[in-house]
Amino acid sequence: MKVLWLASWYPDEYEPTNGDFIQRHAKAVSTLIPIDLIHVIQAGKDFGYLNKVVINDDGKLHEAIHYFYFKKTGIAIIDKIRYNKAYLNYYRKIIHQYIQEKGRPDLIHVHVPMKAGIISLRFYKEFNIPYIVSEQSSLKDKFNEHSFFFRYYTKKIFRQAALVTNVSLAIAKVLKQMFHINDIRGIPNVVDTNHFNFKPKQKNSVFRWLHASTMHPVKNVGKIIQTFKNIQAIRNDWELIICGPINKDYEQLVEQLNLQSKIKFTGAISYEEVAKQMQQADAFILFSKHENFPCVIVEALCCGLQVVASNVGGIMEAVNETNGILVETGNTDELQKAIISIMNNLNKFDLETISKSAISKYNYQTIANQFLAVYNEVLGR
């Protein structure tokens, strides 16, 4: 079986964490079959106005990251048309070269429909190579605000795909209705359980909460901080560690609320360091306005953490009465009650059982087998 992955999002030198969940999926599947992956990103002047290719190959996963340079005229509408044409021509050339060197793939696996999916449409017609699409986001939010070009091709890519996957069943149902998709499945995000696993720890002097995110406004970090200010009047035996890029607004909010001794910021840290923080915490908190199936939730569960999270997207597929509490998005009263409930009932959850259950669902082998089953099904039709 020869499967070519085309990733619209993927870690690169500009955005090292962009699409890192796709990379983990690639690493998982490459434990079963060799994977060739291509990602094309617009390059800037950092590369001396030249195209550049970075190859990473561990013998199982072959990553080819192409930096495509495009020189703008400064006229927005003209640059948009010129860029899309040049980008797609460059991408097509790469795939033709790949086929000449390595042969025709049996299947193309697109990750995020735009723009890699447009290439798959062409090669489906030209070489009759079937393709599947994995959509990592919900797409329903602000979809109609995108350009006609984006909306038209996204719909076409989905409808021509042999099969579509999403990381959550809840969002899969939404996409099926939005785009009239014939066949869509849920395959969740994968966790590197070599790092994210249960480790018995010494009891913290105070109850340690952990939040990890990009600090984007959708993560509602400000509401989390304000809720803990209210909790301080009820219980003072807690601390909150916030992992992610430093945000001056949140730092100022902590100072204004006089919570500097209770809430600490780590700044951006590595994937491995996030795992260590989880293994030292008592519970995890996420209060997003909307999500799909966030990696940090299942990573926290694999570390044996109790989770308090807003009931959005596919989070309910991972968090339930056996491992945490779900609250209505935006409802800080519910959030406060859930936090207090977790701290008041320290023996309610068996942390090692939480970890074992999550690891059995989200490890590399389990998720890789789900993708392989999809490949075999599509190629067997």
C-alpha cells in the first residue's frame, strides 16, 4: 500500500506547532506502513527569494516541506489571483515529480481540504487516484465569511472524496449535513503516550490546576482567571499554572486581581514539557468558547488528570462522569461549581484508571489501525 499524505497544515520553520496534531497522526500511521508527506508553505525573504525544500526521513515517515516563494506586486486582488495560480502550479509540479520518482500512489490522504485538496481533485481526474480527507477543524464557524473560491472548492473537495474523517463524531455529523458528505467517520487525535502517561506524584502543598493552550481569545483564559478570583474567597488552597505563549493582557489581569502568588505563567514550552507539567498537576481546565476535539484534553486524561471543560465540539466524547465535569460554555457559575466540586471530592476519581482508559483509546497503535482500516476499505471498493 502506497499512501501519499498532502497536508495543508503542518509544522514548519515559520509555525513550528501548526498542525502538530497532523504530524502525530503521521507518526502513528507510519508505524504500520511507510508514509510520504508533502507540505507546501509560502516562503518569505528569509530564504533569499528562493524556493527551498526541507526533507525529514526516519525510515518510516518521509516529510518533504516545500517553501514556495511568491513576490507580491502590492495590489491585493491581483496578488491573490497570481498567488493562487502560482501556488497550484508549483504544487502540481511537485506531485508530478513525486510520481515520476516514486510511482503512482494507491491513495492520497488530504489533511485539511484547502489547499491540498485542490491538488487531489486534479490527480483524481488525471490519474484516477482516490483520495480521502481528514478535516481537523469544525469549519462551521465563519465558513460563509470565506471567499467564494474557498467555499466552492471546499464543498467540491469533500463531495469528490472517497471518505472523510474528523477528529470528533459530533463535528463529523455537522460536516455531513453542511457539505452533504456521503461517508464520514470519526478518528480522534492521537497522543504520544511515551510522554503523556500516569506517574505517581507526591501530594502538592496546594491543589494544582493546569491550563495549556495557544492563549487565543477563543480559549477564554480571562474568564478562567476571573473565576479563580471568586474561588479565592471560598478556598485558598490552590494554584493555577498556565502554559502557553505569554499574553500581557492576562498577566495584567492577574496583577489587577492580586493573584500573582496563585497564578503562574510558564510561557511557551515544548510538547515534552507540557507532559511534565501535566504529570505534576492535580486537574486540568479548559473553558473554550468552541473547539473540535482538543489534543490537550486527551493528553491530560492520559496523564491521569481530572478535567473540567466546557461542553463544546467533541469534548463530550472524551470527558464524562468517570473522569471530569463538563460545564456550559461561557457559564462561569457552572465553572466555579465544577472547580470547587473537584477540590472537595479528592477521592471521587481513580487517576490511574483515568490514564489507562485514555491511553487505550488514544495511543499510536489504536489510532493507526483505524486509519489503516479506512485505507483498506477505500482501496477495496
